Amino acid sequence: MEKDISAIDTLKDIKQIMERSSRFISLSGLSGVAAGICALAGAWFAHPFISGNAPAGKEDYTYSTLTIGDIMEHPLFTIALLTLCSAIAVAFLFTWLKAHQNKAPIWSAASKRLILNFCIPLVAGGIFLLRMAQMGYFELIAPGCLLFYGVSLVNAAKYTLGEVRYLGYAQIALGLTGCWFPEAGLFFWALGFGILHIIYGAAMWWKYDKKS
């Protein structure tokens, strides 16, 4: 009986070693929660500019064609950049803490593959959406963000926790739905990047992090 238990423990150890070598499994559920909170805060700050209630001197642009400089000078660009940087910072912090707790390297072959496969569709989508903004198709920016982010998650899921792909599917579904409701773009954006991240992060924390 003791030999059987020892053999099972050995198999579990081998499985963990194989997972660590092929997948980055140190993603923290709290990273998703924190990123979702950052997204909701960003949506709250962006709402006055999108709804047309911006303070004096901060009126929205209505040009049919914008330059990169026009886009970067807009308050929404600053809000989006700060939201993105904040979400990345807190996500990295909690992931680093989990990796440190599990005595696992945060920069490994698995994490490199994860980042590469995540960033390729995300960067391509960012360039595409930037061009759409230049041409004045603002109503499709929010759905486009959700779509390309969802594709990035699905593409990277095979190098990390499998549940990530379900978050990706949900983001894609929200993005496609949002294409038919452009006036509710900020709502769908906040729902995808904010609420879904918080729900996903809480579920992952309960499943993987709580016991540790």
C-alpha cells in the first residue's frame, strides 16, 4: 500500500515538472481581479469624454481623419495608456509574488512562449485599431479591443492555465456583440475588461491560490 502511494506521489511530481517546463502556471487569480478593477476605474474616467460631458477645453475630436499626434493628445489616449500600464503592473506584481511563493522562475521558456503568442495578435490588433481611429471609426474601437484581446488569450492559452481560453471566448463574444451596439461600446468594454476579469480572477484564486 505504501509503495502504491509513493508511486502516485512520484507520478504527481513528474506531472508538475512537465507542466512547469511546457506551461507557465504561475498566473495569479488576484492579477485578474486587480486588472479588472483598473479597467473599471479607466472606464469611469473615460465616461465623461465619451458621453459628451467632458470639462471645458476637453471636447472630443470629430475629424474624419486624424494624425497619430491628434490621437496621442486626446485625453482618452492618456486614460487608456494609464489604465493599461496600471493593469500590467499589478498583474505582474501578483504573478511574481505567486511564482516566488512557489519557487518557480517567472522568466522561463514557457513564459517567453506565452508572452510571444499573446502579443502577436494583440500588437497586430493595436495597429489595426490605431488606423481605424485615424479614419474616424471610433464606434468600433471598443469591440475591436475585446475581439483582439480575446484572440490573444485563446492563442496563448496552450502555454498557461487552460481556463484562460474560456475568458478569451467570452471576450470574443462580447466584442462581436458590441459591433451591433456601438453606442454601448464603453459598457461592453467595462464588462469585458472589468467585470469578466474580476469574475475570472476570483474563480482562479479560489481554484488554484486559496489553498496555498
